[in-house]
Amino acid sequence: MHRTNNVWPLYVSLQKQTSTFQGWANIHWQIEAFISADKAKPEGAKLVFLELFQDERASYRLNLDLDQPKLFIVCDELADGQWLPMSVTAEQSIATACLESDTPVLSLDMPDAIACWIEAFITLHGEVEICAHRRKHVNRKKEQSNGSVRRRR
């Protein structure tokens, strides 16, 4: 399976880790394999898709501009406690919404090849102006600390 301008098929497998701390069992999941679907499928891996959407370009740009961009694997928790990878996203707000609704999410550093592919997607469809309300707040705090506060009327 090959990628397109907006869909990259990936094989993802997860591994369950169990540790003990002060007599309590602690279970956590980690990514065992994360490879492009144009390679051989690892044993136990599931085919998932990283799909890009034009209306999320600003979020992709914010992610790419981080010191270490991330990808997020959204999982389904089965009745027996197993986690099954369902999708991959580069959109942090989707990952956050999933976590807030108790949907398991794992993160990993974005591979350079995927970062370049997302950059090409943004370039193909055009940059979107990032409207961050927080910036106004941050700028006002900065102005206040300098002693020159501008008031809105």
C-alpha cells in the first residue's frame, strides 16, 4: 500500500508492559512497531491510516513548529483490557479530545519522512493564518511587565 497526498498507511503494533511498584501492578502500553505499509507487515501489527485534512493545516503547522513534533496513535480499549490501534493523527486537539473522553492515546516523535510529507501537504494547499487568542494575552502580559499597557476601547 502506498501513500497519497493526504493518506499514509502505516503498520502499528503495541506491546503491553507490566511493572510493579510498592507491591502494585502497573500496566502501560508502548509502541512496538510503527512502519510504513509499503514495507513488510510485522507480526501482530494493524493497518491504520494517517489522514491529513485541509481544514487542520494550522494545527499541523503548530505541531511541525515544535522542537519535537509528535504523532498520536488513537486506540480502542477492548473488553479484555487490550489496546488496539485505530488511527494516527498529527492533530494535537484530536488527541486531547480523545484523552478527555477516556480514549487511549499514545504519542511518538514524528519521523522526519512524515514531517516532510505534512510540510508538502501544507505547501500544496497553502498556509493558513494561525489565529491564536493566547498570543494577545501573552503580548498584553509582556506589555504590562514593561509598564506600557494599552487598553482596548
